[in-house]
Amino acid sequence: MELAEAIILSVLSASTPLLIAATGELVTERAGVLNLGVEGMMIMGAICGFGGALATGSITIGALCGIIAGILMSLLFALMTLGLAVNQVATGLALTIFGVGLSGLIGASVVGEQITPAPHLHIPGLTELPLLGHVLFGQDAFVYLSIALVITVWYLLYRTRAGLILRACGDNHVSAHALGYPVLRIRLLAVMFGGACAGLAGAYLPLAYTPFFIPGMTAGRGWIALALVVFASWLPGRLVAGAYLFGAVSILQLHAQGAGIGIPSQFMSSLPYLATVIVLVALSRTRTGGSTAPAALGTVFVPDR
């Protein structure tokens, strides 16, 4: 029971940054924008979040600093892709390289510093319940926020007029523009939301997952978040299952290494990324029904003058 509880708690913690970042990217792609700079925005959110918490002693301020960092990075991406109509793929890759380098420069002076991680919820009588107590009533605020974020995004996308307009911009921006909708403004807001989520996901790592900062601590999570959007067929509900699946793969390989299984540790560490590739290949060959990618995803839009 204790081992099962420990594994479940570890999976929840490992999956939370994936779920938050992937939710923001899902909204961005539903608006028709492909942002490959999630990794760069996450690592900038990590260093700014850690720096904010270290300077003020407040996890909340640290999270806000991470969100602001993600938004600023997304505005840089939006300036290039929406304002100057630059290729979205090239800009996203450049943003990731820029974010990784800049975060290492900014964070060089705080490597080795530690903070008090985010507190966990404690409800007397409920948190102490066997197995499910700590799982349901003993998480930090980021875990509950990630679930609430997915539910909110699902509701906004499929139960509101604003969500319908946003999806219209991603499916056919020419028709949306002809109907009088401000496509570029809608896409800008979607990109900023995606940046805020990526920054928050990155801030979660030093604020709750590991209470310190090291360069490159996102370790490819931004790329996995991008793959999760495809895995989920651009549907918020499937995103939750995908995030926890990939989180479970990450954690189980650590437990397998700890158990002394006679498999090279390098191969075990590559399992989350290998699983990502296998799932994407399988989906591309066997996808039937369900949602497909927005028709105008990655397509530059320049309104008629």
C-alpha cells in the first residue's frame, strides 16, 4: 500500500507540468498557431519562478513571475509570427534555443540555492485515509490547478461562443476574417495563454517538484507537452489521460532503476521519449475517427489590406 501510494503521488507530480504546458499549447494550436517554443518558455518560467520565490519567500509570487516570463516569451513569438508573418516552426525552434541559453545565463548565480517547496493540502480526517487520502486530499495547489485548468478550457472551447470563434480561426482563418472576427487578435490571446501555461509549468519544477534550479531542468518536457497535444487529438479530455500516462512512464523507469533491474540506466532514462515516438507513430498509422488537427494549423495569416 505504501509503495503504491508513493508511486501514484510521484506520477501526479511528474504529470502536472506536462498537463499544464500541454493545455496551453492545445489552446494555441486550436487557434491555428504552432508554437514549438514551449521548452524555451518553460525553462524561462522555471528560472524566473525560482528567482521570484527566492527573493520574496513567496511561492505565489514565484508562480506569477513564471507566468509573466512565459507571457513575455510568447509575445516575442507572436511579434515574429503574427506581426511579421515569419515561419512559425523556425521561430518556435529559435525561441527554444534562446530560452535555454538565456535561462542558463540568468540562473548561473542561483545554482545551488534552495527554497521551501509549495505546501501540500492537509484536511484532518481525509488526508490520513489509506491510499486515496494523500492522493486526493494531500497535493499541492498546482496539481488541483492543472485539473481545473483542463476543465475550464474544455468548457470554454466547446460550450461558449468564444471557444467556437477560436476554433473557427484555427480551422479556416479566411472565413473567420470574412465574418468580421479579428483573427490576429484572437491568435495573439491564444499564444499568450499558451505562454502563461508554459511559464507556470516551468515554475512548478523548482517551486514544487524539486526546490532548486539547475540549467536545463525541464529536460525535454516541453517537447513531450507538444507531443501530448497530438496524442490527445486536440481534445482536452484525452490530454489528461496522456499526461498521466507519460508521467507514469517517467516515474516507473526510475523505480525500475532503483529495483536494480539488469537494464542499462541510459536506456531506462530514454523510455519516456521512446514512448513518445512510438505513440506518435502508432497514432499516425492507425488514427480513426476523433478530432484531427486544425486545418489552418501553422499557416501564416495576413489580413487583406
